[in-house]
Amino acid sequence: MLVVATSGAGFVLGSGACIDWAGLCWTCTGTMMVAASANSFNQIFEVNNDAKMKRTMRRPLPGGRISIPNATLWAVSMGAAGCALLSCKANALAAGLAASNLVLYALIYTPLKQIHPINTWVGAIVGAIPPLIGWVAATGQITFGGLVLPAALYFWQIPHFMALAYLCRNDYATGGFKMLSLLDETGKRTSLAALRNCIYLLPVGFLAYDWGITSGWFGLETALLTSGMGIAAVLFYFHRNTKNARRLFHASLLYLPVLMAGMLFHRLPNSQFDESTTDLREKASAAFGSVELLESEKNKDRYTLTKHPTSNQSRPPVAYASVAPFPFLPVPTFSSGD
């Protein structure tokens, strides 16, 4: 549901003064289907690992409640249907982003979890794409404004998952996953990575204001919000224990919904919609103006021919000619008398 919420937030942020609610629903539905597919593939590939971990051993596949062939059929169907829905109801770029993210999650991030600790940063890229899908579904293009919420999500995920990896490091070791916390006995590198990315979050709100996404108040509020999570990261850095790691984890859980709520509350309508609407109106006005000018020129020519003849002969108005006794004969002409 978090993926769907971020995608919906991206769509609203990319919208103009009037939000296309039907488009929002289609975008969220398509994103949810692709996310379900990605999560299913992840559990299919990690079924043996999940069976060894306390926090995942009760999932449907390790528990035997769903067979792998059925799960695979579900994953393929959801992925294809979600991308097709985004392509039909949004645009091809949004569908392409969703399909690329599905491949990145299932075929790169998932196996990388058992190979190298860099998997956390790759996974953060995966988590940052859904709001960009929403933005692209609303605007049809990738712009700087559409990167604000994805950037916030990317930097937010590092302290969130570093705290989680520290809390569950024994479980991850049992499952065979390569996390930074397993290679960091003192926890210093893990806590430093969390603190560093909290610092990276500080200017995000001001960028949103500078790029015309939100009002200036959002920058100040985000700085205060980030400082709160940053304090938890500082405590975790100087006192690396389970209590402070859990405090940071809970702070990160609070951070994201408050950030998105503030972003939507302070959002400014996307000016690209106003500019495109103005351009369309100008083009339409120019087109209709040309037609009106052409019609006026034609009327002027008719007036000149009927009222100001340039030759010795002129044809009468159509209304006068229509009373001729033999309409199948040529229209009569009249001499000027000179």
C-alpha cells in the first residue's frame, strides 16, 4: 500500500489545478498490480531463504499454502495486466517505468541481496520509482519537479532499512542475505549511513519550493521533520544499540506519511498544465481567427462585386436572380448603360 500511496502522491503533485480523479485511480491500480507482481517474484525466488527467517517463514510460499506454479502464474498475470493498464489509461512512458522497475526489483535487486550489501541502495532506487510513475502518468514526461518526491523516498529508505537491518541482523544472517549490518560488527558504518542520508534529506523541501512544486512553508516544515529523524539517527550513531535502532526505525515510519501529507497540503498546481492550456487556446484562437478573417475577406469581395462593379456588366444578387422565370437558363446580365 505504501507503493500505491507514493504513486498516487506523485500523480497529484504532477496535476494542474483540477485533478483527474479517474486517471489517479487507474494509475494507482496499475501500480498496485505491478507491485504485487514484483513482490510475488521476490517471494518465489527467495522461498528457501524465507523459510529460514522468523519474520518471513509464515509467508504463503514457505508455509505451503500456495504452490510455486500458481504464484508464478499470478506474478506474470499481474505484471502484464498492470503494465497494460498503465499503457492504456496513462501513457507508454509510465508503463515503461513500471515494467523497468519490475525487472530491476525481481531480476537485479532480489538476487543481489544474497551477493553484496549494495543491494540496499539498489532497492532504494526501486522504491523511488513509484512516485515518478505517478508524475509521468499525470504529465506525460519526466521533469525536475517529478524527481523531488522520488529523491526524498530514496534518501528516506537508507536510514529506514539500516535500522531494520541492525534490528534483524541475526535473522538476515540465518536467511543468507548480505546486509551491511552483518559486515559491521560495531554498527558504526550502518549508523553512519543512516545519519548521512538524513542529512541529504534536509534540502529536499527547499528544492520542492524552488522548483514550484510546493509553497515555501513546506521547506521549513520538512527541515523540522527531517531534524526529528536526524536526532534519532545521531543517537543511534553515538549509542549503537537495539533501543536507538528501534527509535530510528519508528521515526522513519512516521516521517514518510507526514512528509507526503505536507507535500500534498502545500502543493502548487503544475504550471505546465496552465501553459499547455494557454498554448492550445492561442492556437485555437489563431485558427478560428484565420477562418473569421477569411470569411470577412470573402464577404468583402462579395460586397465589392455587388455594390462596386469593376466592369460594364455585373450579375445581380442571388435573391434577384432566383426569381427568373426559367432557372435552367443562364443568369441574365445587365449593361451599365455607358
